[in-house]
Amino acid sequence: MACASCSTKDGSPKGCKNNGTCGTDSCNKLTVFDWLANMALPNGEKPFNWVEVRYKNGRKEYYKNTENLTLSIGDIVATQAKAGHDIGMVTLTGELVRVQMKRKNISENQEEVLKIYRKASQKDIDIWSTARDKEEPMKVKARQFAIDLRLQMKISDIEFQGDASKATFYYTAEERVDFRELIKVFAREFRTRIEMKQVGFRQEAARLGGIGSCGRELCCSTWLTDFRSVSTSAARYQQLSLNPQKLAGQCGKLKCCLNYELDTYLDALKSFPKNDTKLYTEKGTAVCQKTDIFKGHMWFAYEGEWMNWHKITTDQANEIIELNKQKKKIASLEEYASDLVEKDTKEVFENVVGQDSLTRFDSPKRNKKRRNNRRKGNQGNNKGTSNTNATPNKSPNQNRRKNNNRKPKPQNSKNAEK
């Protein structure tokens, strides 16, 4: 999705240059589509007087429209804060705000209700924009101050309040950090009120955003709002290699997408016997070596013959297990493996180039054998003709010189004796 001002110009993206504050709200993170916008309320129903307001990096708050302002998505408003006021953007109005508040367990009947003061004036927007321009250079200095004080923490982001009266520093740390001295340095250097807020590594990745290994934007910064715990058992059920470099995301934790297909894998594994189950045959005891969840196949090997694997289906494995429970043994696994015929499937790839060949510009390579045969044939034909006819463009004296310069061919020893 992109707004009209993000169109391309001369083949290159133009960009709205609003730095994440797009007026149409289509470039923002965690955007909710208002599918009730074109639907009128029933007669006598009043519109829901709560509004969703978004701030930097997807932070959203809910405010009550006590002044009955006519607000729409994309309006810049001045909202109530603990001290002073903040500037944010309206991202959702109407009945969908009620649904979002219920989803996030926010009560409508709160004692302390935050309010919307007014629509932001041009002066408010100028102060807000100036404060946001200071955030990046402040972050560089703040990180250097934390390094000088030898604090085991990482300052990931800074967010100014709309009236530029307070700056919130978001940081991550493995252990508890005593940053009292750091706050004094910040207050003396930046001349503003300081608030330190610790966030988790997943929350940090959600705030900053980025591109994942799949090539798309991070789920936590676009649509994922609840973080579920991910364990290594999810990778084991899906038969993934336990490589931390491939399983970890930008936050350093296991990827959230490992849980997306886990339920499907668990349902498919219900028909599979356990991997530690042994099959008892007259030939010997077989142990499971590998499983293919998609095709429903299992590979077993006899104890002592680990190099020879026998492929059977899950139904056949369950059948053998039932016979073993009845204290019966089959002759061998080869009987079941021979019944399983694997179909050879050849992949057919389409020619995306069309009728043009990729090697159409390459010079054809001539065969050396044909060249030698042609030379020998020409030499034999030239022997029976006169020198004047051998090369019409050259004089007979030049042809004689060439024939005299040729070395005589060595004769065989047998012909010499004769």
C-alpha cells in the first residue's frame, strides 16, 4: 500500500518524505482498515466518541472526544499528556475503535480519561517537527554517554513529546541497570525532562522495523501485536536444523513465524508412530531413521545394518506395530518396501525467455576432427594436380617453395626393410 504522493517519477520512487507520518495513513505500521467507513449508523445511534491516535513507531493510545470534534483518519491532533500536550495522528474512528479497545482490554468507563484538546495548529506542527529532527543526533550522543559510563545497555530509540518538553529514551538490557548518573548527564546535555523506558528485544525490533529473511517487512512491525513464546520444540516438530543463525530473527530470539504452521505439523504427526518405536521382525529389530511428514513415509534400518534403509508408509508402520503388540513378527521389511512403488515425477519448467535462446550470441565451436579431415582431403587433391592449379592467386614459384619446406613423413620400419 502507498499513498498518492509516494508514486514513482522517472522510474525511481518519489517518496512523500513525511518520515512515517503519511497523511492518508497507508504507510504507517499496524494500520487497521476501516471497513465500516462507508456504512451509515442506524437511526438514533450516536457515533462512538473514542478515537485511536498513533505516535512514533506504531505506539497507539485511545482518547475520548469530549469536545465533539469532527475528526477523520489522518488528522493531526493535540492530545492530553501527563504534563503538557502531545501531538499525534488519528488512525481510527467509529465503531471499530470500540472493537480495538475491547481487544486490548481497555475500559470505556475509566476514572482518568485522556482527552483530545483540539486539532493541531501550524505552530504545534512546527514545534513537533523540530523536536523530531533532534532525535537522531541525540541518539548518537546518548549512546556515547552510556558507553563512557560503562553501562550494559543499548539505547534503541528516542521519542520526543509533541510540545518538546520531554524525551523518552527506549533501551534494552540483559540485566538491571543503574542509570541515575546517566539521567543527570542527559538532563545537563539536552536541557529537557528525561524518561527512561526499558523494552524487550522483540518490542525493540517491532519499533525499529526492518526486512526479514523472507524478504518482507517484519511481522511484529506490520500486523503482529501479540508475542507468543517460541521454543526449540517448534523447530524439532517441523524437522528444521537447530541452527541459531537461521532460526533467530533480528531481535536475537527465535522467529515468531515458527509458530505459524506448528499446529498443522502437530495434526499431521498424530498418524505417525513415535520415532523411538522399534519394529520387531524375524530378520531383526528395525529402528526409525527418518520421516517425511508431507508424503507420509518413514525410513527404518536394522540394528547392525545402519547403511541400508527401508522406506515404508505410516499405515504399514502402524500395522507392524499392532502385530508386534500381539507378539507376532513379520518376515522382513523388504516385503512392505517392495510394495511401495515410487513414481518418478519429472519437473517441467517453463521457458520464461520465450523463443530466444540464451546462447544465440555465442560463436559456434567448430569440430577439430572435421577441420583435420578437410585439410587432409585438400592435400590429397592437390597432389594429383599441377602447382599452378593448386593456388590460382599465387605464382608457381611460391608453391614450389612451400612444397620444398615441408618435412618428409617418417616411414615405417617395415616398409624401410622391404
